[in-house]
Amino acid sequence: MRSVPHFLLFTLLLAGCAASPSPLRVTHTEFGPSIWSDSQRSAGVLFQDGAQSAAVNGGTLWAFGDTFYGKPQPGSQPQNSQIRGATGTTIAFLPADETNLPPALHYFTGPDGTATNPLSLFPEEPAATNRMWPLGAIGLGPRTYLFYSMIEKTDGPGPWNFRSIGGGLAYADQPLSTYTRIRPGGHWKFPIEPIQLMREDNWLYLFEISSAPKGLILARVGVDRIEDPAAYEFFTRQGWSTNRTAVKVILREAYGQVSVIRNTARNNYLMATSSDFFHPREIQLRESAHLEGPWSAPVRIPVPELPGKKTKLIYGAFLHPELSDVPAHRHVATFCRMLDGEWDLTNPEWVTLTLAP
């Protein structure tokens, strides 16, 4: 009979000794409008997706994906006719203790005051086909780290004509500034493309939606070795290995993005996941006592339709502890929606979720 690894046995014993919380349950939801406000208007932002946040020095860094910019007119909502260009990544800063909705974000802008990309291609990378999307971020002391996915445009038809060719890591000594892409040994690729990072003592834990194996995987790296691609270890269910091919999925039903936070009110971890094409118009919540799982069955939260619109998919569901009231079990999340219409663009929306004690 195969023996149980000591660290797993210890985890199981601790779980058995702890009082089991009541099942995860949402008692109230309140859907708000999009987060687009004067913050975006002043930075020339018309439409964007993403809106993941990470704790950094002095507040939180918000990262957005495809951002369309132009000249929004005072007193009116953004229009497609105002679009003057687009970029794959923009960032914004929210000072600590600013908890109003929508958040009053301060964008990283160029000389003309328009939100601009903090990441730059290397000279050998073709700008006609390559762009970068932001992944997870984390603040370590005064330095902020931002992972990114390098996207290559292909000849495929329609909106899905792109593919990821790898993930990299960049840093800045001020959250709202230009980021330097790291090239250890002359190569920018890192062994993981994490959408979420969490720090536990001297370890960083990283979550990735993987295509092989298919599902959510977990990696870790020492805090002081984040810039070393060789130091990353992958969870194999039997322990940790620097060999990525040994990694095992910790949650099969995870698509697009995940967001994980500590839920101190229930003494566990809370996860928000995006929809899939079988349940396209909902946010899903799960919880676990341990980052490696097991994760609970999802609590499904239907997202109401916009007047006169048809939503094809809800994606980019991210939890925001900086806006939440955890003692009251009230959590704030943002999400994005893909509408059924060509060039029918939107902005992230917010929702408050009250959990049962």
C-alpha cells in the first residue's frame, strides 16, 4: 500500500481538527454599472477589459487588457466613433483607503495625458503581430512585479485570431510607471503565466489556467527568487517539482481567469471564476481551506442582462479586497462581458456579494 506523503497527512489532520464552516452561500447581490467614470474620461479611456487588482506599496495596482482610447466628450458616455487607437495593456493606481464605487483610479499616461502601455516590445519583436496582455501582479516592498502574456496575431478569421507564445515578468520601482521586462540569460520567457499571485510567508503562490494539462494549476517560488525562472516549482499532488510536466490540475472547471483572496471572515480562501460556454452568463464562487484545494462546488451567480443587449459571455471576474468589507462578509468584484454584436464594446462592471457567516 502506497504511503501518504507527510505534508499531505499533516494537512489532512489539521483539516480534521478544525471546525468545518457552513457551506458557502451568497445572501445578497447588488449589481452596479460599469466602472467607467471621470477617472477614465480624464485618461482618454473609452473601453477596456480586465480590472484585476493587486496590493502594492501605498495602495493597489489595477491592470487592464485591450484598451481603446480617444477623446470622451464631457457629459456623455464613450462612443465607438471617438476611438483613436488601442493598446494591449494599461494600468492604474488606487490609493489605500479609497473604497468608493466606482473607484477613482489614477492611470499611467503618456505625455498627452492619455492612458498608455507600461510595457514595451524588444527591438527584435514585430509590433505588427505581437502585443502583451497583463497577468497577475504583486508588490514586494517598494518594487511591483507584473506578469504578462505575449500574444501573437495569426491569420485566423474573426476575433479569436491570436495565440499566446509565452509569459514573462516585468518590474517597476514605482507602481505607476514604466515596467522593465526581465530577461534572465537573455530570454524573457518564464515557466508560468499566472493570472493570480498570493504571498504566504516567504513563498509566492501562482495560479495559471493551463491548456496542457487542461484546468487550473498551482506553482510556487521563494519571494527572493521571483526573478529566477529555474526556481519555480509546480504542485504535483505528491509534493512540488521544478519539472512543469509533472504538474497536476487542482481544479478542472476553471476557464479564462481566476481570482483568489484570503477570506478572513470565514478563515479560508475565496475564489471567483469566469464563466464557460456551458454557463456563459454567470460568476462562480468557490472556497477552500488550502490553496491546493479541494475547492468547493461553485455557487453560481447569474448576471442580469443589459437593457437592449445580448451577452455572449461573462469573463474577467476579479475580487477586490481593497473595496470590500470583509467583517460584514461583503465582497466587491468586477467582471467583463462580451456582447453579441460586432465591435459592441464595454467596460468592466462591479457587483457586491454578501456571503453568509
